[in-house]
Amino acid sequence: MRIAMIGSGYVGLVSGACFADFGHYVTCIDKDAAKISALKQCQIPIYEPDLEQLVREGVGAGRLKFETDLGCIAEADAIFIAVGTPSRRGDGHADLSYVHAAAREIAPHLKGFTVIITKSTVPVGTGDEVERIMRETNPGANFAVASNPEFLREGAAIRDFKLPDRIVVGTDDERARKVLGDVYRPLYLNQAPIMYTTRRTAELIKYAANAFLATKITFINEIADLCEKVGGDVQQVARGIGLDNRIGGKFLHAGPGFGGSCFPKDTIALIKTAQDAEAPLRIVETVAAVNDARKRGMARKVAAALGGSLRGKTIAVLGLTFKPNTDDMREAPSIPLITALQDLGAVVRAYDPVGMDQAKRELPDVTYCDSTYSCAANADALVIVTEWEQFRALDLNRLKKEMAQPVIVDLRNIYRPDEMTEHGFTYESIGRPANAKAGPGHHHMVRRL
Ligand SMILES: NC(=O)c1ccc[n+]([C@@H]2O[C@H](COP(=O)([O-])OP(=O)(O)OC[C@H]3O[C@@H](n4cnc5c(N)ncnc54)[C@H](O)[C@@H]3O)[C@@H](O)[C@H]2O)c1
């Protein structure tokens, strides 16, 4: 198949490189000329494990190309739109200007039957609008518009793309079904179920999936808060409920609140769609509100660990990106957390293995350090915000020597409270008894309640 990918960001680049790896001929297109010239040299503009190798292989095999110009798309059997759909300023609806612009730009180049596929996450009905724009721009064109939402996760994007739980294809057009069947054949030979639906249903599936996952995270976060008040261990609660197959153990890690390039904007966009349709999603509305308040609230947890006040205190933050193995800072919980720490009078130092260049744009008033231990030097508290592998086995003795006070606030629960106590740290985590194994004190408290 000949495939064109419009937009070469996290989704377009990973999808394009994987399609080339399947044996298709792929051209990744982007308006950003600097991005494309870097990609032509196999320099990857984002941090995503194993992506550089895959791009090199595709380019080496002559199956993966990069262009700023749309001229080449005339030959394509399938044109994917993978441009951004950020939150629109002011009202939180999905900003579809990039998708609409892409449709307008593609239309004049079409030759022969072509399938246009929206891979970007777009509100229900966007496929109709893309079709209308293309028809209006090029009335004689022979095309079908399909929806094929993407479910990959940054940090594990290649594996997710190659071993998806499912592939969703939304179209009523038989020819489009066949083209997408051919595009994804290598995957369903590997047993990935391909699910055909209408275009509107496919568009809804993506938002419903993200809203449900965001709900799961927010649910366990609130259970964690309850655990802290009444003396329970949220990790055991999560395991205890997750072993029930109807619930499932994934996405039940309590933490500082969800962030990232998708969940925050997608939950809000779905809320807006539902309100406009007069079928409000009150659960999702609550999830978004609870999560919003949580991120900043984490600063109060840090203050409490230091006796209540952060004025003049130095706080070392480990991890800035919204999750490990990505450099993506979009809506990272570290941003409202650090801003709140500063508002409370703290001086913030930070270290992240790959995210600091991106972070500097969002958080200019932070001292960026080049390692965990230089970051911890003279700090009154160390806050673990992103669970990068390299933070999982810190040298606690060295850390204690470097720090002004031995206080650790672990927002990802990657350490055991008893281990920290043994090393002489004051240790706070999420939804677990502080500084002790679940000791008798807690049982008494529960009984009293
Ligand atoms: N990042 C993820 O993990 C993820 C996962 C699933 C779905 N999605 C969805 O996929 C879409 C893309 O997300 P992303 O994270 O890859 O965004 P991104 O910002 O990394 O990439 C978008 C790219 O599109 C380019 N672009 C914009 N308009 C263009 C045009 N008219 N022609 C050519 N290029 C153009 C931009 O220059 C940019 O490089 C969004 O709708 C997002 O919600 C993202």
C-alpha cells in the first residue's frame, strides 16, 4: 500500500514508521520544516524508545520518506490525518482547525479513489465535516472518509501500535473497509481484532475509552485519600479489587492526578460534546473537576510533610514529564504542582532524565539540575513526581547525606514506607500509612471510627 501521513508528531511518526515496517510505502508529511529536515537525517524530534531505530530501518529500506510538500499524496491509497486536536482556548472544545486545514489542503491533490482516514482524536461528527470540506474544495474527487482512532501510549508507542488490543475502523464504505483491511492485515494476522463500525461510533469509542480510563485513575485517587484518613493501604485495595476480572488491575495506581497530551483535553472535549447534545456526562464532569483540584493539592501534601509551611524551603522535584519514557510535558501534573509550591514560598530545583528542555518553557523559575543527587543537594524535601526507572533504586544513604532534611514525598508509591523509615526518612506517599507498616495504631483508629 502507498500511505501518506499528514502530521508527523507522536502519533503520525510512530504510525508511519510502523506502517513502513509492515512493508507499506509511507510518506510522513509535516508543515514544520525543521522537523522534516531533522527526520530526513533520521534525527527524531521526540523521545520515544526504539523509534529512531525503526525510522532508520524504514528509511534504509526505501519505504519511509519525509516531506513538507503534499505533492506526493496523489499516489497514495490511504491518507491519514494525524495532526493535533488541542483544547480550544476559552471553551475546551476540541480545536479542529488543524484537521479542517489538512482536509482543505489534501483535497486538490487527489487522483483516483483515495481513502482519507482521521487518526487524530476528533469529536463525533468530524468525519462528516471533513467529507464536506473535501467535497466543497474538490467536487470531482473520488474518495471516502473513515475514522481510525489511535490508542497508542507514549513511552510504549511502538509496542502498542504493533500489538494493539483492537483496531477500530469506522466507515460505511466497502472500498474503504478493504483498503484499511489491507493496511492493517499484518496486525490481525498477529491476532489483533479489527472492529468495523460506523464512523460516528468509531469517533465515540476513542473518547469513551479515554474518559473511562481517566475515571478509573480518579476513582482510585479518591480511594487513596480515603485510605489516608481512615488508615488503609490503597495499593492493597487496588490489588484486592483489580483481581476481580470485571474491574481489572490496570489503571488503578494512585498518584498525583492524570495529565498528558490526551486525557485532560479529551475528557473536556467529550464533556462539551455531551452538553451540546443534551446528554451530559456527569461522571466525566466530576472526574475532570476532581483531577484538576488534585494536582495543585499535592503541594499541600509536601507542605504537611515539612510541618505546614514551605516559606523559604528548598524542594527537589524528581521527574517532570507526565509519565516516564517520554519528553512530553503537555498538561504534566508537575506544572501545577511546582507552581503551587512556588506560590507557597518554596524554591524549586528539578531533575528529569529527558524532559528538561520541554519543561524550561513551561516552568522558567526552576533550577534545573543534571542528576538526581545534585538536585537533592541541600533540599528540605524530595518529591518524586514521575516514576522513571532510574528513580526506583535511589541510594538512600547518599540522598540523606546530600539533603538538608531527610523528607521524601513519593507521589508514585515506588518505595516501601518501612524501608524509608529504616533509613531515617520522613516519608509520605499516596494512600498508604505513613512511616510504618500498617501498625496497630491504624487498626485502633479504624475501630474507633
Ligand atoms: N500523543 C498521543 O499519545 C496520542 C495517542 C492517541 C491519539 N492521539 C491524538 O492524535 C493526534 C495527534 O497527536 P500528537 O500527539 O501526535 O500531536 P503532535 O502535536 O505531536 O503532532 C501533530 C503534528 O501535526 C503537524 N501539523 C499540523 N497541521 C498540519 C498540516 N495541515 N499539515 C501537515 N502537518 C500538520 C504539526 O506540525 C505537528 O508536528 C491528536 O488528535 C491526539 O489527540 C495522540
